[in-house]
Amino acid sequence: MIENEETLQDNLSEENESFQNDDEKKPESLEDKITHICKILEEINSKEKKGENPLLSVNIFGDNANVINAKTITDSNIQSRDSNNSSKDELGNKISLENQDEFEEFVERHKNTKVLTALIAVASLEIIEEEKFELVCDQLKEKIDIIVQPREEDLRLDSPFESRYRLLKNAFLKVIQFKKNTHFGMVETNCICFVDPSMGERIRAWIWEMYPQFRNTIIDWLIKLIHSNGMFLKATIQEGIAEYSSIDFVYSVNNIFPKLSNSLDDFNISALSVSFEKIYEKKDELEIVENLLYEWICRKDLDLWMVSFRLFAKGYAKKCEAKISNVIRYCVFGHKHPKDKHLFYLMGFAHRSDRIACEIIEVLYSEFIEQKLKVDRDQIAYSFLWLLLFDVITQTEKDDNLVFMEKSNDLILRRKMRPIIHHILSYYQLRKSLFEILDSFLLNHCENKSEWTDIEKFIRELAFTGNKEDYERIMVWLNKNKSNKQLYAFSEYMICYLTNLLTSQKK
């Protein structure tokens, strides 16, 4: 019997971001805010991969966005640099927004005009692509007019000939230039934002406190905007909803969260998650937050559990820990045919959370050893293969290794995977599926010899399960792959590696 139980150095990757840093501050500079929005983009758009597999088009767990990179941030000559917090009216009188009284006067002066609409829109979204500016402001104006019902003379306050220069100046706005990544390459475009980056947070708070009659209007406007094209706009919408949600948690539970949960698509799940992250950052009413997330993770009639799962994977929702294994069982074994989006979600966060990755293996192992019949063990083995497939699909550019591959470096987890792997290798159809998945992975990751170290450890585990036949099956597979020019070098390398390892064990 072949055994290879040496202790391996655990080189498991950890998440780069800490989501519970007490010293973390909110972004203050414009550059920081744009960077923050880029991070949001990574949460709502999955990386496009090459190939014909329709599964690749599913966007659920939220990684690897077509990130928009903010660069060359400059003040445009369209906006004066004289003051960050003041403007002038038609008579030359200085106008500033330093306190609530000044804001109230501003609202009264500019009600029923595009100036106020633009101010509220940018305060809610922080930054708007210039090409989307009119769309965003017009939709907000429509929502506000439903409540205000302006008279005909009020409508005449807005001149169709008002210049963009004057509009931006009166609303304390400016134009910045940045480059964004598109399917056609890097494209330079313009965005509109506040001259003073701190103004957004201040105005959001004033709107919420001083004009509660417009709360639902603003939230409804933001949710309607979700259906607009453009990932950058969607990212800022998500962030805007999160900012408003964090102001008053009870109000959010009763008025904002139900609107998002009525249609739980990928974006709304992400928006809810980001809202809770923002609430955790402010550290308000955490017990209530924990209780609500626990209630959600226990529900299977809606996909609200996905929000709680995501928050736990990121280091929040501690109360949900006891239910994580139940969620994994539900995703993997709760349906006659596992739902693609659930498997995407599961493996997407397994790449980002060591705890989730370990828990998946624990669940697979416990389910496997409980089964006595071959047909039932086959089902667990197929579940492993499904997860391995989605493991391949959900790889990121930052972490291009497989979760199960990395976990083979851990002695305890390796032992728990071993009986499942042995079962798969023992039966032709299961074995064939395994090799097809691995071939797909290897074809994309065998160009650079420096990348072989982690791969070889996983294949070593396949070969050394403790069963001689498994070793022989792996050698047959590797020899067969030598006929493929792309796989020849790697296969030859692995054959030599495994042969030398076996020889050293026999001595």
C-alpha cells in the first residue's frame, strides 16, 4: 500500500481585505472614493472567461469586475477653483453649504430646478459618468415632481438654455477625467462630482433628517436606476443605497430592505450585503443586525440566506456560524439537481474565505462516510465533481488556484478528501469526469513551470490515496495527456515526479 502522509506547509491564501478593522476610515479624498467604487464593482460583476460554456455567463457571487480605473484626476476648466464650498447666485451673492440653515435656504431657492436635482443626485451617488448625468437627474426630477406637483410657473424656473457650466457651478459640482476599462480597451471619459469630496456625506444626512418626506422617493429612484445600463452606475447606486441604509437601520428594515428583497436578483443581493457592511462599519445596533441576518440564513423559501452567507464569509454575521454547514448542505444536496447559481455563490466565496472552503470539505466528508450504499456514495462523489467544476469556473486572476487543490496541502483536510477521491478513481464514469475537469484546468495553467508546484501536490494526492490502483490510473491519465502538445511538458514532469516519489518511498 502506498502512503504519503508527510506534513505539508500550509500556504493557504488569505483574504487581502480586513472587513473589521476598527481603525479603518471612510474614504475622504475623491481618489479614495473612486477607488472605493471600483471595489464595489468587483462585488457586482463576474469576470468574463473564454469558452462556450453558458455557465460562464452567470453573475452571482460577485468577483472580478471589469474594473473602472480612476486616473488622471484633474479639475476641469468648466468649474472654478475659487472655493470648494461656495458659489454665487445671479446677483453675485456668495452661497455656501456649511450648515443646515444654509442648506435649507439653498433648497428653497432652487426647488423645482435642475440645480437641486443635480445636487441630490450627486450626493446620493458621489460620482456620475457625464454621459449618464442627464438620465440620472431626469429620473430623479420625475420622482420628485410626483410629490411636489409643481405649478406651471414653477416649471418655468428651469430654462432649457441653462448652460452646463452654470448648472455645475450652482450645484457645487465639477468635471473630472478618468480612464475606464472596456471591451475595446482603455477609454477616457468624464465624470461629475462635488468640488468638495466631503459634501456628499453632509448633504445625504441633511436630506434624510430635514426632508423625510423624500426618503422613499430617493430610494425608489435609486432602485429604478438599477435597470439602467452601465456597471459603473450600478456600483454607485449600490453604494448610495448602502449609505442611506446605514443612517437608520430600523427604517431600512421596514422600508428599504423589503424593496430590494421583492426581487432578489444578483444586484439586489449584493446591494443588501453592501448595506449591511456599511451598517457594521458604523457599529450601530449590531445585536439587531445579527438577529436579522440569523433569521435570513434560516430561510430557504427566499435567497435572503445568500446575504447572510456573504456577510459571514467576509467576517461579519458571527451569529450565523452555526448555520453555515446547513447552508452548504442545502446548496449541494438540497435539490435533485443543484442550482448553478448556488454552486457559483458557494465556490466564489470559498475562494475568498478559508472558513467556507474548509466547511465545504467537512460537509462532503461527513455526508460521504454516512452513506453505506454505492449509489448514495456516487451521489456525494458527483457533488464533489460539480464543486470542482465550479471551483475551476470561479477562479480569479488574483488567485488562480483551485480551492480543493490548495486544501490538499492541509493534512487533516487531505485525509477527509481522500476517501471521496478514491471512490471517484475507482469507477470509470466518475474518473472520466474528474480527468475532463482537470484537463480543462491544466490546459489554462500549464504554460509556466513556476505554477506547477501547487498543482503537483494535488495530483500527488490523487496518486497516493493508499490504493495501488489509483496510482496506476493517474499514470495512465498522464501518459495519455502526453499526446497533447500543450500538456506534454507538464505530464512528463508529473510522471517523473511521481515515479521518483514512489521510488523514494520503497527505499
